[in-house]
Amino acid sequence: MPFAARLGRLAAVLSLLAMTACSTTSAGSHVLGNPENPYPLSAPPKVGDIIHLPTGILVTPQQMNAVVTDARVVYVGETHDNPAAHRLELDVLKAMEERKPGKVALGMEMFTRSQQPVLDRWVAGELDEKSFIKQSRWFDTWRMDFGYYRDLLLFCRDKHIPVIALNAEKEIVQAVRSGDLSALTAEQKAQLPEMDLTDRYQHAQTESIFADHSHGKMAVEGFLRVQTLWDETMAETAARYLASPAGKERSLVIIAGGNHIGYGFGIPRRVFRRVPTSYVTIGGREVVVTRKEEPVTMNVDLPDFPAPPYDFLVHYAYEGLPQPEVQLGVMFEPTGKGSGLTVKMVLPDSNASRAGLQEGDVIQEMDGEPLKESFDLVWAIKQKHPGDKSKLKVERKGETLSLDVLYKEGKQHQHGKP
């Protein structure tokens, strides 16, 4: 056989062997290592460790930020009630703004689209904190302590960084959960994004979350629709902004719960479907608990996914807020007369009960400030910390009383009807 012919035949054989060796569908094939953590650390991670998961290499915050600021979109998956997660978000946003001054925006899961005008006024410096929280209906839409997000939003206001409200309206979420869209107006139906309900990884995640709870098939399907609605709405809003005249020259940092970002099938893949562009994902993992409160956890056994959950994984502590919140310990509603709040219930062993508040009392003032609506009392209580005091002006059966409240830390609640 001529030499050239032998070489040609050898090349064909080697090519066939190479294709066979690379096949993942051949009989007896198996995955080498763990696709979610292909290069595990030799020792357990500690607070402050940052791992580039695809390579298993430990990096510094500066090295991570040098990489992520190259991307058009940076996703940060948070633990909502961990201040360490929010410091990470702020650090990333600061790095982006330093690298691309005046060319960065922040997208937030915590706000719905209808809140965008208020966010614009906040960034423009037209609202103080109390007005912003009231006009954005913060306690109605997100219901978490504003302290978790205060520094992030103050930085945006100081640097005039646009904040983009990403999420779906509550009425639309409720309709999609039930599967009955008939109650939606034409305008609300127009807000429904293109929804891909076929992602098998999201299906697997949803089924795992509900595996330890007996909610039934309808509940699982409803939650899957809602999860998809959230992801698709946030992706659509982000993609529209990136393609808009206001956003086409900007990079976008998106913050959302880890389940919306981890493994990429939530928001990132759906944004890329609409606007293919470079992106990086960052997540956090708590390795110690330093907060006083018992963490709220779920017994969820997630399936194995064929990829690392994030590009970068930051390890931090599960912290509490530096200043624990206090509560009065009452249920109340406006009197309907334009001023004052009627106490409907006083919780036992609460700050309210120790101060002598009773059911039927009308709280007219707190520390000399008139209480005209529920927000006024909620806001005033949010400014208090353990050991603080306040003076309540109360009307009881035609008599005006002055009650002193000493705020102690503890699990109490105040609920008001707007």
C-alpha cells in the first residue's frame, strides 16, 4: 500500500476513535467528577473565600471584579435576609461604576414595573427615604426590612445610577398562579411576557421545592407558572432596557434571589434568549451563622444539575441586621376619620401590652407626630431599636391618655390595614 494511502487510512481510524472517545451517549459512559463543582477545594471553604467554580481557583475580590466588570450583564443571587449578601451586591455595583462611570444601571427583583416612576424620582434626588418608602409601597410589595437594601439604594441615588423595576405586578401573579386570566384587564394581559414553560431544569427545581410539602399537583403547577412568570418578566424588562435608548450604552447589574439566577436557567438564559450578550453570575453561600435569630430554612433536596451554579461563589456568614428591628405588637386599622389608628388586638407579652395599650384604643400620635394612616405608625416603629422609648397619645372611651413604650427585642408583630 502506498505510504500516502496508509497515512490517509490511519487518519480516518484516529478520527473515528476520537469521536467515539468524546461521545457522551455510548454505552457505559459516565461523567467524570461533579459537573456542579468540577475542581473542588482541598479544604472546606471559609468566610471570605471566593471560588471561580468552572476552574476551582480561589480569587480575591479585586480579581473577581476585574472579570465581572468586563461583562454587559452581571447577575448576583442573594439570600434576601442576609446583610452579607447585600454588601456583596454593593461591592459589585461599586466596581462596575468605577470601571464604567455613568454607564451602569441596577435591576432589582424587589420592585414591580408600576413602581418605576417612584424609582426615577428617588434616583433624581426628589424624595427622602420616608417619602420613597411610602410612595413605592415598599412594605406592601416586598415586606422586608428596608435596612437590607438601604445602602445599595442610597449609592444609586448618590451616583444617579438608574434603578430598574424588574418584577411582575401582584394581580398578574395571582391570575397566573390560578390559571384564570379572565380577571385581568387588557392592559394587564399586555404585560404578560412570552413564557417558556418547558425548561426541564426549572421543572426539576420546582418539584424538589414542593417534595417535602403536601400541596398537591395543582399547587406545584401553579408555582411553576408563577416562577416562570417572575423569571420571564424580569428577563423581558431587563432585555428591553438593554435594547432601549436609555440602556443601550449601559451595563446592567441584576440582583434577585438565588433561585432566579443559580444554574442560569432562571433569568440569565431568558435574557440571553432575547438579547444575546456577555454575562457573569455570582452567588453566595453561608458557611457560618452569626445572627441571633434562628435561620428560616426549607428541607429541599435539589437534583444534580449539569453545570456549576455560578461563575463565582462567595462564602460569607449568615448575619443579622446590625440594629435588630423592634415591633409594637398590635393589630390596627385606620379609624376612617382621616386621623388615628384603632387598635384591634394587643399581643400578649408585647411592647404594647407592657405599655398598657388595650383593644379599642385609638392611637392619635407617636412622639408628637400625628398618625393619619397605617404607614405613619409602621414607619415610626421602624426607626426604633431595642432600648428606645416612645410616647403615645391615645384616646380611650373619650379620655386622652399618654402611654410610654419601652422597646424590647422579640418576635412581635404589628399589622395594619391601609
